[in-house]
Amino acid sequence: MIKKVFIPYLFYCVALIIYFGWLYPLETYGDTRYAAYMHALFFMQLPLTVLLLFFVWKQKLFMKWIDRYSQYEWIKTLVFAFCLAFLDLLIHLPFRIMAFFFMTQEGVRNQSPLNWVTEMFIETLLFALALTVIIYIARIFMAKYKRAWGIILWVVSVPVVLFIMYIQPVWLDPLFDEFQPLPEGSLKEEILSLTNEAGLEDATLLMVNKSEKLTTFNAYVTGIFGHARIVLWDTTLEGMNEDEILFILAHEIAHYIDNHVYLGISLYLILSLLVMLFLAWLTTRYIKISYAGKKQLPNFESVVKLLLIVSILLIAATPMQQFISRQIEREADQYAIVHTDNLEPAKESYQTLAEQSKTDIDPLFLVKFFRYSHPPIKERINRIEQEMQNRETNAAPRS
């Protein structure tokens, strides 16, 4: 069984290497195929979690060993979740190492290997803990509410998701990066003027230290329920001029004005509700759930089946999620364009972003379909150039 799956996957990887390495029509501001290699690595990793869960499902001995591991269900769930999380890390590790190598060689990443490994293990640990809680609670609900467990689990998850989104900027993000208030100066005054004009007087302006890991530029918004944060990477402050930064900040402010943060959370909750209802429906119609242990909770083979289906659904939903994200980013771009008088620095800011990150500025449809949460740089620059042309036409004297 392993050979029947591994050999086609191997051919799939070879085909990706050949296509993206030599045949893919890459358009970039540099003279490197770095962006194409990163496309290849993305598509190589896309089915890995599905393959892992398929092998675990077929490997009955693993789940039987988990069932015999302890008499306490929460301990068995903990061991099961940690094994899954670290197996997932293990199968992704070769591709992550290759990505780290490419990024380092191209000067996109300058993070030390030790720090990179430490962060990766912290992420895996947090994922394993979250997976433990989710699986354990789901097993309890599935045993107690055999038909309605999906909706009940979703209802319980909503306040948890909102709480995590609320505490993430304060408790979770600092585990990986160092944050500090935005330095005083003319730039901060201009940003405050923008936020006050947009009605975001209570927004916290922060700078995050990314220069020890990356050389690329970025900014983002985060926080909910009056906990708004606008965060600039220190690389952005050092590598871009004031007008370029203000255009990027106008884009980020638009996310708050248009409630994109809440829209994103709402869409996530709707997607998770649909998945939960679908899984609950499957368990009453097509998937037989076997129960084991003193508490008669669903056994781990049943859990793996459901996780396998979730993984497939998430891959299938990726293009729609990316499409919605691109529409949201286009709205933010439009706000920034309308609220910027001089668009030349705006155009230069996108060119600078693309040059520094060595990104594919005009990806083919399938790549854009799966990978791009933002409109491609070429499209964004074209919109700015079109607006500049429209302004020149409207400003030209009529004879």
C-alpha cells in the first residue's frame, strides 16, 4: 500500500521540479528562479498531511498501541495528538529545510538555524496541545451527542476562537518576535494623523523586530474588541521611504475601517460550521464510529478517518479562501489609492516589495488560485498606473 502511494507521489514531485525549475514562465524583477522553486515546494507539501493520515489510518498497530497505552482517555489523546503533530513535522521537515536553504541563499532570510529550529518546535508544540484539546472534547461530544455533536462542538468553539484571537497579539505573537512601540518622529505623527482621520484613535502602533530573521518588508493589522494593533516590520521602516510606508499603512487602516478582521473571523467560523455539520452528517450516514475504552469514546481509527476528511476539505477550500482574501485586499488597495495624492511612491512601494521578496509578480492561474492571498504585484501596479492615468486625463485642460 505504501509503495502504491509513494511512487505516484515521487513522480508528482519530479514533475513539479522539472516544470517549475525549467518550464514555468516566471516573471520577476530579479534574475533568479527562486519564486518558481518556492511554488514547487508548496505544491509538493500540499498533499503531505493527507498522505500521513492515510498511512496512519491503514497502520492499525499504531492506533492499537495508543489504545493500550493508558487507562486514562485524556493521556491516550495527548499521546495520539503529539505523535500526529510530530509525524507531521517530520514529513514536512525536508521541504522546510529546502525552503530555508533557498531563502537564505537568495538573501530573503537571515535567521540563524538554531532560532529557526526553536520556532518550528514551539509551533509544533502549540499545535499538538491545541490538537489534544480539540480531539478530546470532540470524542466526548461524539459519544454523548451522536447526531448533534458537530453543531455542539462548533458552538463551544466560537468563544474559544474569539478568545484566542483576542489574546494572540499579547500572549502568542511575542513568543516568536520582539515588539516595541513605534519610534517617535515625523513618520509616527503622519501615521497618527491617518489613524485619527479614519477614526482609529485607540489603535496601538508597534514595530516588530523582523530584521534578525528576514530582509523582506511587511506590515499588518491584528486584534479585536478594541484591541487594534497596526504593526510595521523594522525592515519596512529601514528600507522604505516615508511616502511608501504611509501608502502601505493606508492599506492596513482600510482593513479596520471595512471590518476585514471581523469578516475574516466570520468566514472562518462559517467554514468551520459547514465542516462540522458535514462531518456529523457523515458519521450518521456513511462513516461507522467505533467506541472503545471505559468511557466508550470513539476510538482513534474513527478520529483519523475524520481528520483525513477534514484535511481533504481544507485543501479543497483553499482556492475559495484565497479568492475571498484577494477580494478583501483589493478593497484595501482601493482605499489606499483613493486616499493617496501622490501615487508614484505607492507604485514604487510595490516594486520595492517585489524586488526584496523576489516574488512572482504575474503567476499563472493555478498558482494564483492556491497560493496568493493578495493580488499579484503586477496587477496591483497596473491598478495604480491606471488611476494615475485617469487623474492626468481628468486634470488635463479641455480645449
